[in-house]
Amino acid sequence: MSTVLNSATAAHKQTMQAIVFDDFGGPEVLGLREVALPEVRPNDLLVRNASIGVNRADLLQRKGAYGRAHFGDGDTLGLEIAGTVIEVGAEVQGFAVGDRVMGIVGGGSYAEISRIDHRMAMQVPASVSLVDAGAVAEVFVTAHEALFHLARLQAGESVLIHAAAGGVGSAAVQLAHALGARVFATASGEKCEAVRGFGADVVIDHRSEDFAAVVAQGTDGKGVDVVIDFIGAPYLERNVRSLAIGGRMVSVGLLGGAAGATLPMDAVLYRHLQIFGTVMKSRPPEVKQAMVQRFAQQWLGALADGTLRAVIDSSYPLAEAAQAHARMEAGLNVGKILLLPGAAAR
């Protein structure tokens, strides 16, 4: 039997406001509508959302990239939340009503209330506000998976992180810097100073500099040990040729598209390189749970003491999700864009 904070909170209110869309398309297809509350399953937490992270995967879903696929927790948009637990399922362990939590959901976060499998949730450190916590889970878990679980980055190694002013990029720079790696990072001119503030040692303006040349010069021609890429085809050949012997590259996104890529097989072969791909949204629940737990076990303390911080670009009321999508689509953000149910933007 589940535990409920109070009857007025969840049991008597059978609907909530959520962002929905009837047709695929631009930001204008998004609208606010009353929908049914999610049903609490045995392993679920029901959370009153204080903050909702906007992710590029949300834009892709809105455009139809995933069709009408259901990713486990809701068929509306949204992958991450932070808020207060108002109900717990019968098999939940380690969480209670009233807890401040953040985490990753399989859809359904663009709403006043979301359900989240408790194995995908993390306690929010007391020093972190619930609003800021909405900018943590997706980007830091993704960055941690790419840098450490897949690329096996070690202290003293070097890493090139592309799109370093974005949500995952800014998290990756912070994590690599905290580990003790040397960080090369790319961003557009007006965002370079912010990226330097995240902990990058060498910041490259991709509009006016050739990142491969800067890396070659900065490593005496040896290359970096790891590349974290969000761009795709336009960067593939230069990324591979920027890797040192035994280097590892992780592809996290395709902002520049997937077509027309040239893979220099000579470099892959003779430099003993490894190339990985990773995406979170469509992974099985147990895989995503393991990803969350790996990050939480190693880094929640660093978040609590300020070594890591949520990088927030802007926030919008839930009803203005279309404006939030438009800002991300225009590439204007440095860090995360948030939606705040029942609150004004900041």
C-alpha cells in the first residue's frame, strides 16, 4: 500500500497540468492541458515537480524523431525532474514522503507531478535548491557515463569536449576538471569565457579556430586521450586524428548531422583507437538505473560541497515550454534551460 502526503495533494486531485502536443512540429505545437495523474507502481515515487530540465531529446521527440514511443514513465515530454515526494510505492526503499529528490524519468516530466522509479532518483543535497537540482541529473549522469564508464578518463590524461557551453558539455568540463584531467573545450566566441569558468584549461572558439590544430599544438602533436563529441559527421575525421595512441572517443550527439562522415581507418587501426556511442533515452530501465547509481555514488558529495554546480541558463513557467524550446533550438543557452511549474521565470 502506498503512502500519501495528504489527501488534498494527490488522492483527491485526479488531474494535473502538463505540456502536450497533438502533432509533431515546431515549438508552437506545445500546449498546456489537464491530464490524468500518473498511476503509482510498486517501485515509483510520485513527485510534485519544482523544476524540470529541458533536454535536446525533448526537441527531437517533439519533431517526431522517436515517433509515439513510450519510454516507461509517461507518453508526454520530459526526462528529468526535481521536487518533493508526495507518494511512495509499496516496494520503494530508501525514500519517504517529504524527501527532496532529483532524477531521470522515462517521459512525463513536463507536468506538475511526475512518477519516477526510485532507482532512478537521488536525494538532493541540503546545500542545493530544488530549482537548481532540476539542472543536474540528465546532464551529469550522461557526462559521467561518457567520460568515465565508457572513455575511462583518468587523472592526468587530456580530454577534448565539444559543445562545452551546453548542458552535458558544461557538466563534462566540470567532471573532467574535478578529476584532474587537462581539458580542451570548444564553444562559440561569446560563450568561451563561461566555459573557462567551468574549469576548461584551453577554450577553442569553433567559429574562428581549428580545434584539431589547437589540440595538436597544445599536446606537441601527441593528441588527447579522450574526445567527447556532440557534433557528429562534420567533426568525425578531425576528432579521430586528434586522438593520441590508445585514445577513446565517445559520440553523445549529432548536432551537425550523421551523413557524409569520413572515418580515417588508418588512424583507428595504427593508433589503436576506440569509438563508442551512447544515448540514454531509449536504454532499458536497468541500464539507466546503473548509470544514475554510478554517478550518485561517486559525485553527490562533490555536488553538496560545491565542487560541481548546476549551470542554469534560464527558466520559464511550465506554460511557456514553447519559448524554452525555441531558445534551445536557436543555440542561445549556456547550461540548462528549466521549466518551473507554478512559478515565474528568472
